[in-house]
Amino acid sequence: MNELLKSARKAAGKTQAQVAKETGISEIAYQRYEYDMREPGVKTAIRIAKALGRTVEELFS
């Protein structure tokens, strides 16, 4: 599990569905990133980081 991604989402007070909607991806896709089943592409990683108020490096290092 990507604990950095999960903790950043919780700290932002957002659900997986909210982050998915804000970034234009499906909730299933977001869950796969959070559960380390897939890694997002660069553009998606940037959108996720922006939605959570973090940097890509903070979330996916």
C-alpha cells in the first residue's frame, strides 16, 4: 500500500472518489495507485499531487 498517498489523501480530508473525480480518473484507477497495484503516468501523478496539495516526489518517491 502506498502509505504516503493514503495519508496525504486523509490529511486533505478527501475520499478516494473525490480525488478520482478531481483528477479525471476512475475511482478504481485511483484505488490501484493507492494499493500499489499500478503506478500513474506523469500527467496523472501531477494531477493527483495537485489535488492533494503535495508534490509528486512526496507522494511517489
